[in-house]
Amino acid sequence: MQFRKKILKVKNRSLDRAKLRYKGEVIETLPSLNFRVKLDDGRSVLCHLAGKLRLFKIKILPGDRVTVEMTPYDEKRGRIIYREK
């Protein structure tokens, strides 16, 4: 049983490293903390707010520059992890 838990932890670490980060600009706010973000490479993605930003009540408005974290599996969705100053 202990051996199986260690294998799962290693698999989760490899998935964390596979996340991609992009910079972009918020172009639209949507209900329930969702945002439409235009990335610097021209793509438009649907993003939700990360937990720490929700916890500390960081406000995101259209026009803000943000950092978006995405997985390589879904290119149309992401998570906002940082709002630039």
C-alpha cells in the first residue's frame, strides 16, 4: 500500500511540471469569476481565477495584464495565477 502511494505522488509531480504559462490581457469578464483572455500569441482562451486570488480577493478588470497557466491537453481553457501591476 505504501509503495502505491509513492507512485501516485511521483505521477502528480510530473503533471505539475507539464503546465504552460502565458501572458495575456483580459478582454471580457464573464459570470462566476470566468474571464476571456487574449494571449500575446493571438489566441483567445476562457480562464477562471486561481484559488489564492479568490482567497485574497484580488480584483481583475478588463484591460489587466495577467499570467495564465494552461495544460497541454486543453488549449482553450486556463487558470489566471497572477495579475501584473
